[in-house]
Amino acid sequence: MSVSNDSSRFYVVLPVLDDALLRTIDDIRAGRQASDRIFDGLFPEPVRRVSSRFWTPINVARKAAHLLAEGDGPVLDVGAGVGKFCIIGALTTNAEFHGLEHRKELVSIANAVIDVLGLSERAHVFHGTLDDVDWSRYSSFYFCNPFEENIFPDARRFDEKVPLSKTRFHQDTARVERELDAAPVGTRVVTFHGLGGRVPATYRLMPEKTRGNPLMRMWIKVEEGSAEGRGTFDGWIDER
């Protein structure tokens, strides 16, 4: 079932940092096992209900954030939702994390939680689409299968507030392919459950970096110039 198309369900209520949440945040910072269920208590109930479908679990986010933090400049999470990856990245590394999200309600929730946790200097989620990104600012990217919702059955979509379609799926994946193709050598990409498009052939897959998690991949651009359409499809797992 979809979460809700009633915007009143998404008014921002600042989370209460009870003992369980504070311990979980400490565990995340320290690299210890932490509960996604407790951490997701930072977010409204409709978000918690579908967190495992749409957002990255703690153990994956922590690993991906460390891999991307080794690059230069801020990290961009495309399709950030309520900012879970950006929050965990800011909790566990010294890097700066930016999230792109096309649902205004989720942007408001994300930044409210970021503020409560005192992370606003190194984490921020902004509202927009791929057209609103200054791609030249970034050389580290995270993709948690951000475009698949376009081709979900209606009942599996988050809500009906943004335009979603197969056409948009193809447009968005093609746009990201072009931007990655134009990015400089050294650009880092981490995907979880896939990008949904082709990673240009100028990138090298680094399986040793993500060993133990077959759903996560890391790519680094190692060749100058354009791949001219050549690349490796980085898809998702249908059973997700």
C-alpha cells in the first residue's frame, strides 16, 4: 500500500530523543551494530512503515558513506528521501553530505531531523530534480535505486504527489549516465540495489571495496574522456 496522499499526515513533528534513540545514535557513531527500527523512530510513522523499501539500512549507509568520504568535496545522495543516508554519513565521517529529493514534505522532515541532531553544518537535503543539481560541485555520488519508483505499480509507490512514469525513468537514468560520463577522473559512485542505468565504461568496478554485500557496488572513474555510450548496466534485485 502507498503511504498516503494526504499531506496532513506529513506535518513535521520534531523527534523526541529518548534513551533508546540516543544509544542508537551513539552506536552508529561508534561503528557498533544499531537498530534500524529504533533509528527510524526519528521519522513520522508513515515514513517508518516503508523505510526498508525506500531507504538505506544503517550498516549499508555507514559503509557507503565511508567509501564516498574518501573522495574530494561533498557527497550527493540522489533521491535522498528523509535524509537517512546523509544523516548517517554525517554521524560517521567528517565529510559533507547533500541530498536531492523531489518531495517537499520529505525535505522538510529530513532537515528538521538534521537540525535536531546538530548536523546541519555537514548535512542538508534540498528540494528539486536532476535539473536543479550543479553537477560540477560533486565527484562523489550515492544512488539507492532512486528511479525505480517510476516503474513501480501504483500500490507500491510512496504517494501520488509527484509525476512518475516510465518516460521519466528513462529520462532520469539517461541524464545521470550523461553526467557521470562528463565527470572528472577520480569520481566515485556507490549504488545500493542498483542505479537503474549504465555506468560508463570509463569507470572501474571495485568489488573488493564492497565485499560481503552483493547489493552494493562501488565504481571509480579511471579514464579521461567520454565512454561514448559504452558501459555496464547496474540494475536492481527484483525481489526487493
